[in-house]
Amino acid sequence: MRIPRIFSSQPLTTQQEVELDEPASRHLVKVLRLGTGHPLTLFDGHGGEYSAELIETGKRARARTGEFRGKDRQSPLALTLAIGISRGERFDWVVQKATELGVATIQPLFSERCEVKLSGERLQKKLKHWRQISISACEQCERNLVPEIAEPVKLTQYLQVSTQESSSVARLVLHHRTELDLRQWQAERGKPDSALLLVGPEGGLSQAEIDMALAQNFMPLRLGPRVMRTETAPIAALSVLQFQWGDL
């Protein structure tokens, strides 16, 4: 029997009665048609998870937590994905798959070739939407620590801030015109504990942006001879990084 995993926006403790969010309640009661007494797993995004039991159904279902399990399934490689915002559902797909691949932080970026314009209330609504996608992905892939999705910033601003991070971080910018691949990078620098991957939007990063990244100690990285789409490139790169340095 599959036990549903549900995110709780309330901080959790053992032996606690929890009113579940309306979307979670609807999923459990209307979609899965679960009744009282059905086992659940609850997590609040702060680490670990709780066994639980559904004790009330309705528009706002309620559950009672049981034992705590301190399993987070985090990658030993702390991964940050900094990526230009793409149009339509492409960025939603990247957020979902990056979460499944164990990314710790997603930093949306406004770059020179970014065609998405967001500000004010619309930006906050989109940010909430991306965070919900990441939460849903955590429910599915059994992560208990929800990745941080930072507020979008301009690429130029982010590059200035990123230089303040530890020099031991592997800073990589996808660049299909370079000859450097991951094996060469590791041979020169060894295995890092964390990595920052910079990816452009549709149309990629401009040469000026790539030069700016290189000036801020990013290393160019090529993923073979083929040019990938903006929604394909980060997933392929993250998979390679997790295989080489993480837990795949």
C-alpha cells in the first residue's frame, strides 16, 4: 500500500493534531478517496518526516503525527542552479526536475536574452507558484528539505554576490563553444563539496555575460557536441554533476 507524503506548512512535532492545507485535503479526500485511519507521511521542510494518520476528512482534513524519522535524502553535493527564466512551462519543468535531482537552491535570473518580464504582484505570484511546484516534487521524490527558490535578480547583480561565496565552490557556466569538460575540470581541481551551475535562458547567455562570469572565476563547461535547449541543458548538467560528485 502506497503511503501518501504530504507537506505541512505548519511546524510539526510528535503526537500533534494538524489541519492540512486545502490542496492537500482535496488530494487525499477527493482524488485518492482516503478515509479516516489511513496512514500518511508528513514533513514540514525543516528536516525529517513524521508517520501520521488521517483522523478527519472534509474540506480541511486533519491528521495526527506519530514517530519522527530523521531521514532527509540530501545529496552530499550542495548544488545551486542559477538559470535564466524561460517562457511558458519550461521553467516549471526545470524547477520540478531540479528538485528531484537534489538541488539545494534555485536562483532565477533576468539576463540579456530573457524575454520574461516579472515585477511586483505578478513576480510574487510566480515565485509562490514555483515554490509549490518544488514542494509537490519533494512529496513525490521523498525529499524532506525543500529547496530554496530565491527571488529573481539580474544576472549582473547575482554575479557580484556569488563571488562572496567560498572559493572551494565549483563555479561552472554552460558554454557549448568551450573545449573544457567535467573530467578535465576534476583533473585540475579535484572533487568539490558544492557546485554553482549557471545556465542561460532561450538563446543562451550573451558573450558579454559569459565573459563577465569568467571574470568572476566561473569555469566554462561543455556538455558534448550538441546544443541543448534551456530546459534540457540544466537537467543533463545536474545529472552529470550528481553522478560525478553527488549521490547518483
